[in-house]
Amino acid sequence: MHEMAICLGIIQIVEEKVRERSSSPVRSVCLELGALSHAAPEAIRFCFAVAAMRTVAEGAALNIVELPGIAWCMSCSKSVEIARRGDCCPCCGSYQLQVTAGEQMRVKALEID
């Protein structure tokens, strides 16, 4: 389950930011998660709660903003939304797609007391 490793990385980022600002515990973490990032939002939520135990993020809410996968179709020259790699173009049926967005995963914001 690579989601636990991802969550441990998120906790590390959170702890660094709290140290930089000499702040108190974290109330919430906002995470942007692309549809093509290969991470399951439900698993991220579960693992975050476990990874946050006994850290400054313990008890913090995790808000996940799910972003769509976007690809450029080389056949019909349109930007289209896709659910996963290997999908065909919903406009023309071509498989000649170049992913342009939706692979990202980043901590977008922290709410600190």
C-alpha cells in the first residue's frame, strides 16, 4: 500500500511547515489529488489518520480536492477529461492521447491554530 508512504511524506511536509512558523497543532490539511495520480482517496484518508498519530497533525481533518485527468487528443485536437490512462477520447474514440493534467498530488493548504 503506497498510500501509507505518501501520507508519511505529507506528515513530514506538515511538520516542517509547523516548525518553520513555530506554530501549534494543525487543524486541517488540504490535499490536491489528481485522478491519474495512482492514489486512492479512501486509502489516503485512512492512512493519513494512522500516519498523523502522535504528530502535530493528530486529529487534523484531511480535505481532498480531487482533480480530473485531462489529455490532449492528437486525432481531434481537443482537450478531454479521462478517468484513467488508457481510456479513449470521448469525442472521437482515438487512443492517441497525451496526458496534460491530473497526475499531481500536493499539499495545497494547512489550517493551523
